[in-house]
Amino acid sequence: MRSAANPTQAEKAYDALKRAIVRGEIPEGSFLSEPEIMARHRIGRTPYREACNRLHHEGLLQVVPRRGYFVPEISFQTVRELFEARLILEDAIAELASSRANEQEIAELDRLAKQTPRSARAKEDPGALIQANTRFHLQLARMSRNGQLVDMLTRNLESTERLMYLELRSSGFRPEEFRMLHGQIVAALRLRDADAARQAVWQDISQAQSSTLTPARKLRKKSAAGK
């Protein structure tokens, strides 16, 4: 078994392909070029296909017989379901964290909230803002002392990472809004106010949901009008 410091070719291929898909470097609606990817990442056919099969099981790729692997478009229904699930998860997380988190954990959450990149950096590298947001919400989840909730939120955030790249490109959501919304969550936790913490989490996720679903609705209407 390989260690994280010495990944297999299949693991390298998986990480590289997933990053390219999530960040939009391989556009939605396009097929992967097997020869190009194998040459670029210096991997063989077997590691390439192992990586693609793994991404297929995660829903990031589809298999088209006799044509290869395809990057599917994200449907409006999928976006809505992901955010609905996240709202339910983080509502429970916020309530549990309000009573279970210690002061050191709340201080760490506050530090993460204040680490949100400034606008200039976020514009150049949206990944920095996305990772900062993920670190904040996973820290909040760990404060619930519930491993099942942490695991479920981790999977949900991995699925919505691709959406966040699309959102930041289309809406220009400002880092200052992240900082303000996250700060409200921290303030509620310091007061041990479960209702206020749930409300702050709801506002944070609803803001992201609105920013993502509005462009999706416009795109769907535009596509329907063009038919």
C-alpha cells in the first residue's frame, strides 16, 4: 500500500483529473482526450482508466460507449438537491456545536473566518476562497462532535466545490460577504445561542444557494428558448 507521500500513478491521475474537472479546466459537455491526458501526466492506460472509473463512481464523469469518458453538465435539479441536503446537515451541526464546542475550537473557527482571502487574491485565484470556505465549514462540523455529520458534510462540500467555481466566475461573490456571514456564525456560537447559530448558518448557505441557482435558472431558460 502506498503512503500519501508516495502516491500511485492511478492516485496521481485521479487527483489531477478531479482538479481539472472541478476547476473547469476540462469544460462541461466535453470528452476526455485519453492520449493527451496520458502524455501530459505521464501515466499509462491502466492508471488513467482506474482514475476515470473512480471519478465515474463519484459522478464527475460519465461513460459513453465507444466514445470514452464525458464531463456531464450539472443539472438544475442536482444543484438544488445538494444545497437542500447541506442546509439540513449544517442546521443540525450548528445546533450541536452551540452546546458541544469548547472555547479553543470557537477561537479556531474565528481565525478561519478572518483568513478569508481579500478580493484581489480571490479574483486571481478563486480556489483560495473556496478552500477557505471549506476549512471553515469542516471546522464547524467537527465542533458538533458527530463523525457521521462530518463525513456527510465532507462529501457534500466535495460535490459542491465544482459549483462554487462556477458561482464565483458568474456572480463575482465578494470575499467580504463570506467574512461577514462567517463572523455571524462565530458570534452566535460564542453566545451559545443555538437558534442564532442555525439562523446564521442558514443565511450563509442560502446566500450561496441563491448565487448559484439564479445563473442556473437563466441558463436553463436560455437553453429552452434556443430549442
